[in-house]
Amino acid sequence: MLDELNILVVEDEALIAMEVAMSLEDEGAEIVGPCSSVATALTRVTDADAAVLDVDVRGEAVFPVADELRAAGKPFLFHTGRDDLDTLRDRYGADVPIIRKPSGTTGLSNLLAEMVRRKT
């Protein structure tokens, strides 16, 4: 499903990062990261075809990474436990999916594959 796609994973919780990465790898993706800081993730945006972004990464908003991905025309989704989803929708619009934690990782793979197909 995600064969040969480079997926950037930005997540500061090690167990969640590992679960997401392994799930995406099982679908054929190559994982960029996982990155546990915004600064590291920003250096890896060019390596990615798409991304899964935690919103709060070590107390810092992931918005600079999302902005870089958007500027590069690369699809991304938010994978978050935040309750204030309206902030994300106001900033990025309804076209950026928001997946609430905890979530099943199968949905992430399907959604990413669909998003990449729409971009090509």
C-alpha cells in the first residue's frame, strides 16, 4: 500500500513512534525518523513523501514542520491526543486529516496512501 514511500514520523513518545513506524513499514513504507523533536524533523522534510505529525513534541508545536510540508506540497496528517482540534482546523483547514490518539495504525496507512495518491 505504501510501497517505496518515505514517511516522516514526528512523535516524542517512544512507544507510539515505534508502533506507528512498524505499522507503516509493514505496509511497505520507508520511515524517515522517527523524529522526537521539531528541529530534527525540519531537517528531514525534504526526505519525506508524506508525514504523520504529533502536534505537541516535547512541549513545542509541530507547526513549523507542517508549514514546511505544506510549502513543499507534501501531504501530512496530525496524530494527536489534543482536545482543541479547532485550533488545527483553523490553521490548516479541513483538508488536513486529524487522527485522535489512541488510534489503530491501520487507519493511518490507508489514509496516507489515499493522500499520496491524490497528490500525484
